[in-house]
Amino acid sequence: MSSPATAPPAPNNLRRIVAASLIGTTIEWYDYFLYGSAAALVFGRVFFPESDPLTGTLLSFLTYAIGFAARPIGAVVFGHFGDRLGRKKLLVISLLMMGLSTALIGCVPGYDTIGVAAPLLLTTLRLIQGFALGGEWGGAVLLVSEHGEAGRRGFWASWPQAGAPAGNLVAVGVLSLMTSVLSDDAFNTWGWRVPFLLSAVLVMIGLWIRLSVDESPLFKEALAKAERRKAQERAEQPPFVAVLRHHWRDVLVAMGARMAENISYYVITAFVLTYCVEHLKIDKQTSLNAVLIGSAVQFCLIPLFGALSDRVGRKPVYLVGAVGVGLWSWAFFALLDTRSFPSLVLAVTVGLIFHSAMYAPQAAFFSELFATRMRYTGASIGAQLSSVAAGAPAPLIATALLSSYDDSTPISVYIGLAALITVVAVVASRETRGRDLAAIEPDGSVAAEPVREQRSATSA
């Protein structure tokens, strides 16, 4: 029997929570991916005009990577207060920080106007983006995971994950629209700024929706228990300390699980633009459209893979994605090299299908590793520390390898090694499907056997 604090919410309430998390993460990922796409297409010319095109792109990706350095810091700060004060408050703050920094990027003058101050301002705003996103992901997926029932947690928690391809879809779509209606000179001069300024409007919409949802019932229950322990003069460890003491193995599992997922995604969606435009001399519009189609397919597939993980387990679905993306990396570049638009679409879409198999169950999988009063911190740290080693340098490393070898083979090897690390991490982990989140103790143990909840007609 579920306690009142942990009973599944009414279907309409759960759908509203899922919608709020999805829209919020879509806006935040829109902001974040917009930077990556702009770094591949235009930032080299605007902020590093004295370099040759490939070197300028390399420097742009360096500022792109710097934003990842702030993500673990954001994970610790937002995780600490999210585990102490609640998920909802911190999600509102992260959304505001991300939207403001993105809109300001659209206002930064180019190198020709203010010199070296231009890339410095760009880098500072990128750091703020990274800090905000470091706190966004954990809170968004936990708000859904802690509201939903165990039997369908993979499905419901995958919807905030769908915010990533949705955000990329909107970002690339807006850029594609701008490149289609503007000349190259107009786009490079002012057109690229419009999508960044649009972020201010999107944030207001997301903020209105996010403020309408309730706090996680599991967090409320855990907070009440913490208050009772405090009254009994039993001090509670800070979430960060507790995670490192009791959940360090789970943090390592999360980090390893993200290596192939993170690296493959940024190669498939960000570096692919550099590879096609600078190396293969394919026009921007064609390259952006291929990513646009692949992102649309991925948005539809993520909830399906999430639901599949509820039936067969998190590990089998995740392993299919890791092995698949490692093998597909070889076909990926071979298809791009044909310079055929259908081949470009096939390369990106299949790559994102394998990525979806990892990304969809990830939210539920990571949520099921940590106790409630340290779940925001633990899930965020595990996810964001790997971003520094994986997603941050992925476009940078791929561009450097292409510049050095003028061949895609080393990049495929790079993705294959990342896939191997992920396979080892996932195989070494325990299956968490159906685990009762309330039963996970602060010391990392599980108080009872996982509860396999039956799917009810009202939760469909």
C-alpha cells in the first residue's frame, strides 16, 4: 500500500507536471543547443575573424566546451538547495538564468566592434548557461520521477528527456529558417542574433507553466522525516557529502553510462554541421535540414524507448543504444561523405535512434540510484561530471582530429571507445526497473524489494 505522501497523483495532475517539465527542458535545451549550432556555423567568423575557417570553428567550440565546466558546479549548488528546499523553486531559478544569458548572447557585439572583449563576454555568458543547465536536468527529471508510479516511471520520466531533441529541433529549425530567408552576409551580420533574442519570449511562457505545478510528494515526505530527525538532534549530512560517502559507486555508474550518450549526441548534432559545411562543402541549409529531420524522429522515439525500459528493464535498452552507436559511427561518416541529402538524413536519424535508446531510460535509471534527500545532488553530479569529460570536448576533439588527419576514421574510433566505457558501466550496474524510490535509504541500501506496480487504466 502506498502512503498518502507517495500515492500516484491523479492522471491529469501527472500530465500537467510532465508538460511543465517537457516545456521547461525544451526551452533550456533550445538555449543550449542554439549556442552549439551557432558555434559551428557563425561564431568563428563573428568572434574569431582573424583565424582560418576551421581554426575559428575550433575556437568557437572551445567557448562551447567551457560552458560544460560550469555544469558540475551548477549540479552541486542547485542539487544542494534542491534537496533542501525543493525541486520546483530551483527549476524556476535555472530557467530564468538560462533565458537571460541566452538573450544577452544575442546582444554581444562582434570582434570587429569591441575586439577581444567580444569573445570574453561570449564565454562569460556561456558559463552562466552551463551553470543553469547543470541544475536544470536533475530537477526536471526528478519532479516527474517522484510524482509517477514505479511501473511506468521509464515512460513518464522520458518526457523531460524529449526536451533535448525538441529544443534542438526548435533551435535548428529557427536557424534553418533564418538561413533560408537571409543572405549569408545578412545572417552573419545580424540574422543569427534573432534566435537568441527569441529566448526571452520562450522563457516567459515556460516560467508561467512551471510555476503552476506542485512540489514532489516524495520530497515533502522526506523533508518531514528530516525535520523529525532534526528535532531529535540527529544532524543530517549535506547532500554533496552524503552522496560521496554513500553513493559514490552510483555516481561512477552514471558517469560511465553517459560517455557514449553524451559524446555521440554532440558529434551527431553539433560537429556534423562543421563536418558537412567546412569539410564536405555542403551548404548550411542542407546540413541543418538533416539534423532537423533526425531530431523530429528522436522526439517521437524517446517516450517509446522509455516505455520499453518499463517492460524489459533499463539495462537492455541502454546497452542496445551504446553498442549500436559505437558500430554506427563508421557508417555515419561513410554516408555523410556521399554528400547526398537522403544519406545525410539516414546517417543522422539512425545515429539519434541509437542515442534515444540510451537517453530515454536514463532519467528513470539515474533517479532510481539515489535516496530522496540526496537524489537531486546525486543524479545531477553523476550526469554533469561526465559532461565535462564527454560532451564538452566532443566537438572540439572531433574537429581537432579532422584537422590533424583530414579523415573521419579517428573520430569513429573515439566514439567506439566511448561506447565501450558505457557498456562496461551499464553491465556493472544493477537493474533498477520498478524500484520504490521511497525505499532507497540514505546509506544507499534498499529497504524492500522493488515494487512492480501494475499499470492501471487511469494512468494510461
